[in-house]
Amino acid sequence: MSKFIDRVVLHVRAGRGGHGCASVHREKFKPLGGPDGGNGGNGGDVILEVDANVHTLLDFHFHPNAKAGNGKPGEGSNREGKNGGDLVLAVPDGTVVVDGDGKVVVDLVGIGNRFIIARGGRGGLGNASLASKARKAPGFALLGEEGEEIDVVLELKSVADVGLVGFPSAGKSSLVSVLSAAKPKIADYPFTTLVPNLGVVLSGDTTFTVADVPGLIPGASQGRGLGLDFLRHLERCAVLAHVVDCATLEPGRDPVSDVDALEAELAAYKPALSGDEGLGDLADRPRVVILNKIDVPDGAELAEMVSAEFAERGWPVFEISAVSRAGLRPLTFALADMVRQYREAHPKAAPKRTIIRPIATDETGFSVIADPEEAGGFIVRGTRPERWIRQTDFNNDEAVGYLADRLARLGVEAELVKQGAQPGCPVTIAGVTFEWEPQISAGVDMQPTGRGTDLRLETNERVGAAERKLASQARRGLLDENGERKD
């Protein structure tokens, strides 16, 4: 059995960038081939796209996790890694994306509309791209960045021209079934309609859509009944039609009090997108009053009594019967005329050519603030420093030295000195804390050393060839007690 899902929580994760490759070209008779490590591929993006064939968020209800493809690592011989594949998620027209703080991220209206909800991480540079005049054969490569990860809420708001509003069992579903080819569930008990139903109506040369919203009751704007779950489906409707049951047997109910109660709920409801499509609040939408069930004698008499009172409010009034189909033709033409007037007052913008203008982004800025949790510590924030930290392999001394040089050239070292940082104080960048040692002389011309090493750092525990040779001679008894070779 199919289900209608109009609100889901989606966990989105973009692809991770591939790591760069640290490789040296090796070929016979070419001892100094140079670095040839390729760059890693970029991670894939997660994209939301409006699809005309999707009408519900059901797929995301059963599959709430979405992840794009990761980028492949670079390889030797200057071979770059493959980019991760983008993940395109099809959503219905009228989907609103809300972040964890309740802020609207994007409103997806219009077939083909796209939005990148999570961007993939950048691929790391290989050592061929890191080579420079001072560092001709880098023994390291940059790591790929993690892709963006975010949790969002998807809410579907029906895109319809006319919204039918009324108490449960007022005949809204029956009206949709006779105005259009839609076949909603119809029964003789309250809240038969549990999901909005859309119908397409053709009147002359005008085609418009009608939304049958589940029955509303007093307190709906505060969530009573089906309340807030479906009031949002009226936000995009250009015309609101009150469907009134003129043959109800419930005590204390009459057409005027029913409409007044629903009007109070519409006025109390505050749309999340108050300016959506220029429609304004629900209380300002054009109204139509449909007095239903005049095929019942008592219903016909009651409809005649209250028609004049609704007409005094300036609302068009129509007496109909969804069963006998009496009065449907004038109602259809009137609704089509109101929709036509709205469309003329709010013409759709002509499709524009897509013009791509790159936005200049200043990533050189950074800030250094005192660490509130660590006495004497500092926190460095900025796009570049945080990215460089994520791209650094801290198991490689040369990569750490390269990071120190980059931070020094950016001005981080000078700013720490300006703010009174002391040697050995903790400095945190992008969640990584290290002890600041200004005597490393970052930013100066480095002395060439072995691949993966840096003379400015003393963290290298790898045993050199000379030390291995002495250890071997000592094991074979070739050295005396002073460590000198025996004659």
C-alpha cells in the first residue's frame, strides 16, 4: 500500500576527496626522474533536483541516509585520481529544505530546479604539484578533505491553484472526485482523508489544480487534529475555497460558525514562507464559499438562508451537490476565472539564460583569539589554516614543516607573537592542538634533506644508513669499546 510522506529528516554526506600521491619517477638511466605523484580526485556533491515524476518524500522515509562517491587517490606517473560521482536526489515540486536550527535553506519550486545541499571535499595535491624551487622533490603529498555532512528536514508543500478547506466529512474529497479524474478515498466517517489529494481541472481553455486538504478543526493552527501537518499545504494556493456541510447533524454547528472557526485558524497560522510566491498570509487570499449537499432538502433550505450573509462579506457563494453534480459548472468557471486573474497579476518570469559569474572569495583572512578553555592557549580560525590542517599528514615531518611554512607566510606566526604567545603554549587549529615552537624558524629557506624529513623538526625516529652500518659492525665485533674500527 502506497504512503504519502510530506516531512522527513535527511542525513546527507558529500564524498571525501582522494589523497595526493607522493611518488618519484623511476626509469633506467634516469636516476633523477623527479616527483611524479598525481593529485587526488574531488569528492562528489549531493544535489537535490525537482522531478516532475516524484510526488512524495516516501523514498527518503525508508532511505534517510544519502552519501555521494569518494574521490580516488592520485597515482604515480602524474596520474590523477578519478572524481567521485555526484549523487542527485529527486524531490517533488514544492519541497522546502530546513536546517537543524529551523532556518529555510532553499525553496525548490519549478521542474528542473537544482541545489547543492552538500559539497564534496577537495582532492589532495600530489608531490608533483607541490614541487618548487626550494623543494624540488617533496617527499609528501596533501590529504584529501572530508566532504560536507549535514542533517536537514525536507518538507513538501503542495503546489496547487485552489485549496479546499473545511471540517471533516464536508465533502471535499467528493468534490475533487467530480471536478477532476482524481479518485480519493471517500467514506462516511470523519478524517477519511489523511493525506492531501491533488486533482487537475479543465475549464474552457484554463487548466488548474485543486488540493483537497484533510479536514480542519478548531485548534488546528496549534497542531490539534491533523493541524500543522497539513495547513502548510495551503501556503502556495492562490485561492482558498470553504467547503461547508449544509446537512450536518452535529449539534451546535452551522455554516456560518464553521466558516468563522476555520477563518480564525487560517488567521492564526503563520506560514514558514510568508512571502512565498508573493501570495502573502493565508488570511489575505481570495475566498470562495461552497455550500455543499444541497441534494438533501434540509441542506438546500439552510444554504438559501446563509447565502446572503456570506455574500455581504464580499465572497462568491455557490450552492452545489457533489453527489447530483448540481451547480458544478458555474463553480468550475468561477474558480478558473479567479485562477486566471491571479496568473495575470503574477506572471511567471521568462526563462533566463544561465550566466555563471565566479564569486571572488577572500580566503586569506584569519583570526587568533585566546582559548577560553586553556590558560595561555590560542585558537586560530580561518578558511585556509583550517583547510591546511585537514590536508596535512602529521606522520610526515616534511609535511609538518611545509604546513609551518604556509602558516608563517600567511601571517599566523607574526600574529601569535603580537598577541603575546609564549614558546610551548597550546595553539589549536581545526580541532588539532600543538605546542607552538617559534624557534623552528618557519617560513625561512629550508635546507634540503632526505625525503619525508625536515631538519627543523626533531621528531624523526627513522634510523639513518650510517647508524645502521655502525650497529651492524658492532654486532659482528668489528668495533672496539670506543666505537672505533679494530685493526
